[in-house]
Amino acid sequence: MALVQSFEKQGNFLFKYRGQLPVLLFILSVPFIYLTDYTLINYKAHNLFMLISISISSLGFFVRFYTIGTTPKGTSGRNTKEQVADVLNSSGMYSMLRHPLYLGNYLIWLGISFASFNVYFVIIMSLLFWIYYERIMFAEERFLERKFGADYLNWASKLPAFLPAILSFKKSDTNFSIITVLRREYSSVLAAVVGFTFIEVLRIYFSTNNWSISDCTMEILVGTIIIVLILRSLKHYTSLLEEKGRS
């Protein structure tokens, strides 16, 4: 099998199971957290690291929310189980880069990995993310090239794949919808909160040999779970979160 075909096949396989990447990262984080000496980190440094971590992840969610909230049904970027695109996106976040959702994902998990206070884990996570998503992006672009031909090639040739060209931003043709974000993004928010909680619990355990969690983290976790259950129920049992022309 040619290398191009191999990359595309691997990318399509990883695309279907990209939701399992966080589980791999959780497992990978354990030895790094275990080997980190948290006695060297004082209260002020801890708060600074956590502020940076949360800020990075929040930026990732901003990228995801804006992308998803301004993307109509049947366009590239809204596929979840297989490659689907009836129309090529070229405005909004897609006017600055070709894969904004994956940029958002990286920033979210970069923030979570930063909460481990271990630079080696941050580096390993970044390398793993790149290897994993490089193949997914390759498979997506092969699909879009076959689907849209010259139109895709002309668009793609002007934009970077991952790092945004901010000066080329063009307002999205679709108005931002908070309902779309609420309907589609509650699971990713829950995953991030669980990720931060997991890292904190391990940090405390390896530092004190006790299983514990801060009151603030517990309140955020419980509150997020309640909101997610409400949104999930509204999505599956009512029409309150349904919108015409949105996936």
C-alpha cells in the first residue's frame, strides 16, 4: 500500500475513534504526575499555573464554540462519525485556517496537561496529539479534495492547516447560535472538567497519599454534570434545542 493510501486509511480509522484520545491522555498522565515533586510548587505558583491552564483551555473552547456556532448543516466541519460535506466552509474560523476544531481541541488538552505542572507531559501530549491528528487531517483533506476539486485546492492553498492566519479573518456567513453550541458542546465541556478533576485528584494523592478533591473543583464538577444532564434531556426529549439548517 502506498504511503498516501496508508496515511488516509489510518486517518479514517482514527477519525472514527478520535473521541477516545482523552482516555489515552489520562492514562499517559499518571506516571508523569507521579514523578513530579509538587513540594517545590508554592501556593502562588500553583494558582498561577492553574490560571494559565484554565485560560488556555478557555481559549480552546472559544475557538470550538465560535466554529460550531457559525457552521450550518451539511458543511465540512460538522461531521462526527464519517467524512461528510455538502458545502465547503470558507468563512468565519475557516477563513483563517483549515482545521479550527482540532486547534480548539489541542488548546483544551494543552490547558489540561499544563495543570499537571509537568513540562515533559505537556511536550509528550503535544507530540502525541500531532501524530494522531495529522493523519486525521490528511484523510479529511483527501476527502474534501475529491469532493470539491479545484475549489478546495484554491481555498486550501491560501490557508495554513493549524495555526490561524488572523489577518485573513472574514466574518462567517452564518450567524452565531448559542443554541447550537449548547446542543453540540456539552459533552466536550464535561470531558474537560473531568480532565482537570482527574489531574487534580492525582496531584493530591501523589503528594499526600490521600484521595481528595477541593471544594471548588467538586462544585464545578457537580454543577457541570447537572447542566449536562439537563441539556442532554432537552436535546433528546424536547425540540427546544432544535434549529432549522443546523446539524
